[in-house]
Amino acid sequence: MVDFKNYEARRTYLLYLIIHKYPLSRKQLAQKFNCEEHTITRMVNDLRFHKNYPIRYSKSLKRYVLVED
């Protein structure tokens, strides 16, 4: 079980969910992490811009996805 109080653990688990294509919307992720949707967006942006993961939100799939080259 992930300790969601630890930001790094939460962010790592979020990346795991995105990589393994769990079909969770931003709202569902916020509920899972017991936080606001804005916090999910902030964590994703951190992964995108500071850790260089090619993540985007797919409106058609209604979830975050890794962009494949």
C-alpha cells in the first residue's frame, strides 16, 4: 500500500497508473489520492516538465496517457 501522505510516493504511484494504462479520469484519480483535481494536474505537470515524461490528457479516453514516439 502506498503512503499517500508522501508526495514523492503519490507521484510515483500516479506515474505507475499512467504507464500501466489504468482507465482513471482526473476526477477518479483525485478521489483515489484524496486530493483536489488541481493537485493531480500539478503532479502530472511535475512529471512532464521536471522529470521529462511525455504525458498528456486524452479527452477521448478521459485519462492521462504516455505519448509514444
